[in-house]
Amino acid sequence: MDKENTINSRLQFRIVEQNPKIPSENLFIIQQEAGTFQLSSSSLNKRVVSNYSVMVEVTDKVFTTLCDVKINVIDINDQIPIFEKSDYGKCTILEDTPVGEVILEIQATDADEPFTGSSQIIYQIEEGDQNKNFIINTDPETNRGFVKINKVLDFEMSSTYNLTVKATNPEPLVHGVQYNSSSIAYFRVVVADVNEVPVFSKNTYIAPILEDVSVGTLVMTVMANDPEGDPIRYTLESNKRNWLRIDESSGAIYTAAPLDREVEYEYKVQVTATEQNKTSQRSTAVFILYIKDVNDNPPG
């Protein structure tokens, strides 16, 4: 507060003490007259020391004042995630494994400051999963990755997935640091076949027909497909009036007796498709016959 530009107001700064003295005792320097702090070398490491206390002396040749300068070291994303192992081998699962089920756990670690965008890990499947059948969720506490089923799997469509996973951070890496093979892991998912039931092309089939058609008239052909390609046998159930019959091999439905709209105009039966080699594998569909009226009754 003395008069400006005089010897009484001329100040000089000096570092008295630095704590801690890691990695060196003279890590910081200060411009003697400007009071500007600088690093003597680029050797800061937040993982080693996160803050420093530097005692600074300022003097005008007569009076001296001390102040404590706090220097906080801010972490930068200069460390990449590193997988615990590069190959997780083979994982075999059934094709009917439910969506959302965890099939594998993976782990990478990051040496940056914990619980920051520099150390948080995001797992991404880079190759081998074009249809997004799998997804990886990360535990924010441990950075552990959980590989889950994202879509229903189909052995007949694809039985093997060779997956490449990359571990990255949400924060960009600093200049000069790049992800490398340490941030990449591989594993194979093998889908095991499950003997699935035949599947009808429709849940409900509807056919209109005149009530005076001849016995043996083709009404409709129903179709079911077995995912494994096994042969199918068709049968009718709930055919209480025995008005219909079905060809066991083709699924063609014929009239088996004269129809009578006045008795029943909506005739409903159940069609069953059964694997010939495994009778427990079966599915059903509904067949509805709408019988149209013809003038077959005189006035009475």
C-alpha cells in the first residue's frame, strides 16, 4: 500500500516450503517480482499427490508476509482401460435363453481418478454382432461388464458369434495417448439348438363356404413350419360334427359331410401340428368355417 513505483512498494516473492516434497522438493518455481507460479518440470501425477501446500513469502525489504498457496492437481485422461485378459474363450448358451440374461462377465481397469469420466469404462461390441443381439452393461462401482442377451436368438439363423469388444472412456484421451490392443478383448458365443415346436403361419384361419357344397370340397390349406425342418403331421380337434377332415401331410382341409347353416353357421375347430418324430412338440391354431346360406328350405 506504499506509494507506487517506489522502493517501498517493490515486492519480491519467494517459495519458503513445499509440502509434500514429492516427486521433488523444488517442483514449483515463482517469478521473483511477478509472483507467477510455474512448474519446474512436468512431473505432476494426481494418483501420487492430488494437492500441494506451498508457503510463499513476499517482502518489500522491510516487512515480510507469508501466505499458504493450495495447488490442486486435476486428473486428465492419460490412461487407457486395460482388460484383465484379452481372450474370454467360448460361451455356450441355449437359443431360448431369455432376453436380458447375463451370459458372461468381463473386466477392464483404468488407472485414472476413480469415479470420473476419465476412469469410467464403456464396453462396446466392435465386430461380430451386426444385428445387436448382445449388449454390455457396466457396473459404475467396479467397471465390471455384463454381457446380456439383447434379442431372441435363433440357432437356425446363426449358431456362432465371434465378438470383439472395446473398452473406452466417456472423456476423450489427452493428445498423444491412444487406445491400443490392451483395450480390446475377444470371446465367442456358441448358440445351442433347442427343438422348437412347429409354428403356424397364422393363429386363426377363416374360410367362407356355401352350405350346399359337395362332400370332399377343398376348403383351405393351413401351413405350419418346423424350425428344425422335421416333418409335420396335421390333425383336427373339436371337430364335434365331423363336418371336416384334414390331410395329415399337406394340411389341406376338406368337407367330410353335408353342411347345414341352419344347424350351425360358424363352425370352429382346432388344428394341431405335431412333429412326426417327437409327438410332444406340437402347436395349435384355430380354423373357423363360415357357412353361407342357400335357398334349400321351402316355406312351411
